[in-house]
Amino acid sequence: MNKDNTLRLRIPIGSLDKPYKPLEVIVERDGYNFPITDVNQVLNNTDCLNKDLKNPMTTEDLIKHLKDIHNISFSQDEEKQASSDLRVINYYRISAFRKHIHVTTPSYTDLRILYNFDRYLRDSLSRLLPGIEVYLKTSLARFLSTNYGNYKSADSELSGGLAYLDDSIYINKPNKIKEVNLMRSIFAEELVKKINKDNMITHHVIQYGGNIPIWVLFEEITLGQFSKFVSLLNDDVLKGWVNTILPKIPTSLCRSGIKSWISTIQLLRNKVAHSSKVYGEYIPYNPKLLQEDKDMVGSDISDSNFYDTYQHTIFGGLLTVKIFYSDLRLSDQEAWNHFLGKIKERICNSSVIQHGELGFPDNWYRCLTLI
């Protein structure tokens, strides 16, 4: 394989000495193996020590390790609780919270409080986030299908439900149109696989000749695929939709903002779906933060400081969730405020949970509450 990704095959003399003689070519890609190595060189030539792996430990060994190495104290009842916990919870999952305990003599109960607080955040977000995906897909499908006449090609005979098949709604650049065609091809391939497996797709193949309206399409694609679709919309369509659902958002943030917020929801949802730790974690999303949020946190903080301090924390993610919940139903907003109230209650009732460790400002509750 050359640097330009061109694969050149050298054919032995005489192998094609007759017309139409078949030539068997087998192409295989190398696979990854263990132990893994930094094949992509992302560690910047960091020296790897290649030490021996730690020996496996029993539950009793793990409790002793927490005592002796991490100075976690245990009462007799706490040891029984730890034995029960470590039977079903990975040691690394629960022991990771030790770095967030800022008391002189941390106990296993302190560790458990932080673990359960993180679990509460994840469990709550797993219920709160899916509604945003449904809302985004529903609102864009309705906006495009009902407003298609304002954006369609002059010669288009497509109905509003098939607006996504018109190139005029996308960014008019050769490389982007290529991405659009690839995206639609992927959508079509996945829908074909669902024929006779998904009643809604089967119905549209039989009754409507395989024409899939956008409101059905969006029910079938992933949030990541939806995010890609949004990123390819032209400015007029994108601004029209964003102004409909989030009228207070500055026009300058229509593209960069909505793209970053959808990606943030996607990453946050994936973390909680896989039970990944969110308390005190660096989360690799980059949500655009609104000026009103910066002002509420404190006008004396610089932009760079604001982003460095909050953008990649759970607080940055919750600010993003708040943006979307501001346009949802009153019942949804009440559920959101109830969630925040429970967080506040847990923080107030425990000296172990410190909101600073979450990357929250002192007035985080006022910043996130919907009024």
C-alpha cells in the first residue's frame, strides 16, 4: 500500500497469457493482536515500561488493598458490605472514587456514597436523555417536510416527506454532496436489511413502493447518523430549523452550536448507557457554551478559563441538556428540575460529595434550573 492509499498488485509473467483467463486475487487486511501496541503513535514515543501484570486478587485481598494502600478505613459492617459489593461491582469501578474523597480518614462508606451518587447521575440521565433524541428527530422531520417548498429544487417533484432526497437542502459543495450520497446509501442499505423484520419498513415497501418518508427514516437511524444528517444541511435549512426549536439561540451558533450540542448528548448518552463513570470525569465533548450561562457563572471569568474549567465536565453536559429541555413540555421541565433538586439534596446531606469536584461552579443549581 502506497502513501496515497493506492494498492498495486504485481502479476507474474504468463499468469494472464490467454483472453478472459480468470485470475484469483485474495486481499486480506492484517488484524490487531494482543498485547496491543501503539500502532497509531498517539503516545508521542512515550517509553513503555513493560512491567509484569498484577496478580489476581480475591475479595479479601481487594479489601486489604484498599486498607493498606489507599488508607480506606473499614468497620466490621463495612467489610461485610464491601464483600457484598465487590462480588458484583468491579474493584476498579468503585475504587476510582477514592481520589474524590477529601476527608482526613476516608471510610468505605464515603467511597460508597460517591459511587452511589455517580450511579444516580447515570441512572437519571439514562431516563432524561432519550427524550431529547426523540424531540430532535421529530422536530426536524416535521420542519423539513412541512417547509420543503421553501428550500426545494426548481425542478423537484418530490413530496415533503421525501425532502431528504433533494440535494438542494444540503451544503452545495462537491465533497459534501459525495458525503450526502454515501450517507443516503448507508441509510438505504440498513433499511433494506429490515424488510420483513420491521413492520413499518415492510408496510412502506408494499404500500408505497419503497418510498420512506423522513418521519419514518428518522425513527430508524441512530443519533450519530442523525447528527451527520444535520451537519450536512445547508445554512438556510439549518437556521430555519434551529430558529423554530431554539428561537433564543444566536444565529452565529446555529451550525457550530447545534452540532456540538447533539454530539454532546450523544457522548453523554453513550457514557451512561455503558455505565461509565461521570462524577469528576473529563468527558471528551466540546459543547458551545452560551453567553447567558457564562454570565450566570460569573462575569469575571475569562472565556478560556470558562471552557477549560467547565466544558469537558458533567456540568458542561448538563448545560447542554438544559438548552434542549427549555423547549420541551412543562412535564419534562418539571422532571428536569426534580432531578436537579435531588442532586442538590445529596450534595447538601453529605460532606463527602463536593460540587467543586464535579466541575460545578458554586451557583450550579441556579445555572441549571429551568424557571
